[in-house]
Amino acid sequence: MTQGMNTSQQQKVDGDSIQKQLWHLRYEDPTQYHTLVKMHLSFATDLPTDQCDGKTNEQSSSRRWQLTPLMRKLGRVAGPNKGVMEGAPLTQEGVCQAFQLIHYLNEHYNITQEGLFRKSGSLSRQQELKALLNAGGDLNLDYGTYSAHDCASVLKSFLADLPEPLLTEGHYSIHCRIAEMLQPHMSRDQKELTRARQIKALRLLFLLLPPENYQLLHDLLVLLHRVASHQKQNLMPAINLGTMFAPHILCPRKMAPNDLQYLSATLSTAVAYMIEEALQLFQIPLELEYDVRQYWSNKKKMRHQLSQRSMMDAPAKTIFTFIDRELTAQANERDVTEIALAELYAYVQSLPDSAKKRRLIKQFNHASGSGTPQLNQSTVKKQEARGKRLGESIKKHLFHKNVKSGKSKCQPFTSSSCTKVKRTNSEDFLSP
């Protein structure tokens, strides 16, 4: 028993993990996210991927899915001053306000009310409740001021007044395609396979919804699933709920009344099927889950390879590039004499053109054999003594100082107008 609970808990953790990876992919690389989802949706529906993006509302040649343009009713046009419950586009605020109603209706003593979502309740109380929700406050509906029928009617009205259906108009034709998958003449085995394809297609189609639509759809279908599960008390089976909600969450707002009536049975059945299978429709298909895990696995490997390559390249980028201070300091300690020569050469190059400047550059070229002093050469030790003498000679010419030659290392300049030779960071070379 304990082992079974542990396995169940592990599956839940794995499910939460892949859900987070999926949303992270959507946030970080939305193009790749939509490409993967549309590819799998194409496999499930036999539609080309360019018809699975929800941006085109391609009509079927059959009259069943033809739409007749119709002006929206005046009350459904969302003006700039509309509240979240009065026809404004769906936002996170609207989702939160609607969830207060859903949470209240989920209570057992509300969900068993006879005729829930069918009986209208009090219109005056509904207007008052809408005004409170538009104000954006948190409500304590448990006080009993508003009945379950009041809250159900306000929720249904909120969905009906959205500028576009919760399932979006762009996805309408794909929902029609999914509904057509199941045919009466199919055998029992064929129907089972077809239903599995329908569930997979709906899962993928939901993943293409805007985040606010997805969140509200999840809360709504789970609520309606619970309502249907108590149909003995409330007399509201899934097909009745599907009939009531299909015009609000699935049908395009411009659908003509005649077309809505003609298609009502098919669309009601489609929404009723979503209600019945609600607990399965928000899981991630295994094929998509595999691709998401592969995406992050490959990205992790790529980052690791880039990190390893960067570590291998690091020793070649020292002294004159902006890199780690500790590595630069270590390199400077090894090449103090070379740094002094490089700094002196840079200073000489900045002087105005003159015979003196050309003579000093000639001495540099003769001493190093390659013009500009180079760092990390294989001949550094052989030229160290020559470099010291050259540095002393240049300082005599530049600063008119009598510098004693000796076996000690090159010392920092004591003049206030000069910088010190030894540096702890490559940024210091650019400081005045």
C-alpha cells in the first residue's frame, strides 16, 4: 500500500515537473513551443500544420460549418469603459473574478442545487453582484446574500459577453474537425481509437489557447464535470450543460441564429464530451512530453559544451581583455617585465611623430624581433635580460632619469605623472 502511494506521488511530481518545463518553454521560446504543439496536433487531426495555429478560420466546403456574418448585439460590444464582467477582453483580473464564482459553486450544497445554470435567479441581485466583481474586490459569498443560481447566471453571462468565445474563434473549425472524427458506422474498437485521438487533439488544442483562456477553461470544465456527476440531485447531465454552454464558449460571435440552430446538436455534443472527459483533457500527451524533455536535455548539453569550451579558451584571453580578476592577477605576476614593455610601447606609440619616436620604435623592433611586444611567447626567458635593458634605455629617453641597471626586477615608476608597472586587472590599462 505504501509503495503504491509512493508511486502515485512520484507520478504527480513528474507530472508537475513536465508541466513546468512546458510552460517554461512557452515563455522562453514561444516559437518552438507552438511548432511542437502544432506538429502533434497535425498528426492527431490529419490537418496541415498551417491550419493548426488558430490564426485562420478556414471554412469547410460542407454547409454544416459555413458561417453567416451577423452584426454583434450592442450589449456585447466591449467599450473602453467596460468592466471585467461586462464584455471586456479576458484578462487575468477577469479570470480571478470568475474564479470566485466557480469556487463558490463548487461547494457541495451549491453544486447539488436543482437546475443549476438553468434557473436564472434574481436579476437585481445579479446586477449587484456584477457591480461588486467589476469593482475588483474579494467577495465572501458564503454569507448567503447571493444564491447559487445568482452566481451561476452571472458566470454564464460573463462567458457570453466576452468579445470572443473562450475556445477562441480561430480554433472553431478545428473543433468541428475533431467532432467529425467519430462516425456512427464505426465499430466499437474504432470508436475507442477515435475517442483517444479526440482526447489527444483537444489536449493539444487547449495548449494553443492564451494562458488566461486555458486557466479559465480548466476551472470551468472541472466545475461542470462535478455538476454533471451530481445529476441525480441537480438534474443537469453533461448534454444539458453542453447545450447551455456551447453558444458561450465555442460558437463564433458572428454565427447567424439559423446556423446556430442547425449546428446546435453537434456543438452541444462536442462541449458535453469535453465536460465528461474534463479530468483527462489537461494532461500533456506522452509524445509532446517526450519532445519537451528532449528539448531541455539538448539545451542542457549545449550549455555544458559551451561552458567547457569557454573554460578551455580562458587561458588564451588574459592580460588585455576584461576577464576574471584572479586569472589576470596570476598572469600579471608571471609576466611583469612583458607588461612593462607593452605599456611603454603603448606610451611611445601615443607620442607625436618625431625622430625620437621613430628611434625608440626601432629599438623596440630590434629588441623583440616582431614590433609590438607580444605576451606568452616561447622566447620570453631568452629575451628577459634584453627587455630589462631596453626598458631602462627607454625610460632614460622618456623621463630623463638615471636608472641604474642591476639584477633586480623592473621597479614601479616613482614619478607622480606615471602609472605603476604592476597591474592587478586588465581594466587598469584603460584607467587614467
